[in-house]
Amino acid sequence: MAQESRNWQPITLGRDMPAPAGAYSPGTRAGRMIFVSGQTPKDPRTGVVEGDDVTSQTRKTLENMRAILEAGGASFRDVVMVTVYLADESHWGEFNAVYKTVFEPPYPARAVVGAGLRGILVEISAVACVAE
């Protein structure tokens, strides 16, 4: 199938990084908007989950998100919307404490939902808007 021209570009972490296991881009950029696919606490090179509690898994997940944002020319300061999936909603407090170490007021819009995450404790996606 011939690839059609699109109004957006995929964001990748470089040629030395393995492609995602699924049919998705880690992030995409459409004009000033950057869309970060759901990031998890997996090491992007090995696929191994890092951390055994929500605090350490949130740190790794946000580290993975930072890499995608930076590859697209953005930072956490450019994020306007975050969607968080927690395997256990009772972990909200621990998650939120780590979240506040990378995001600062005024905070982006956010939704936090409970979800079955198949062996991980947190997944986070985001939308950023960068200056022209």
C-alpha cells in the first residue's frame, strides 16, 4: 500500500531504538500540537518493566514521556492535557506526588481513570502545544 501524505509527522526516539510492538507511533506532531501515545514504565530498549510500585513506575513512565516530548520539540511545560490510567485507583495519592515533581502550576487539564493494565500500575498519555 502506498503511503499517503499526511498533515502530521510521527515522532520517534531515533533509529537505534526498537519500533513499538504495536501499530502506533510513540508520538505524533501536527503543526504546533504534539500527541504522546500512552507511555508505560517499560524500558524502551528492552521492554522490561521498571519498578515494582506505583511511585517508581510513575517516575519511569514520565521519563519515557519526557523523551517523546523532547524528540518532538516540547517539554512538560508545553503539555495541555494528560490522561492517566491507574491499575489501582487507591494509588492516586502516590501517583499525584510524583506527577507534581514534573508538572507545575498552572497544571494541565487531566483525567485519571482506573484500568486493567496487564501487569503494570500506570500508563500516561499527553497532548502538548508548542510555540511557533
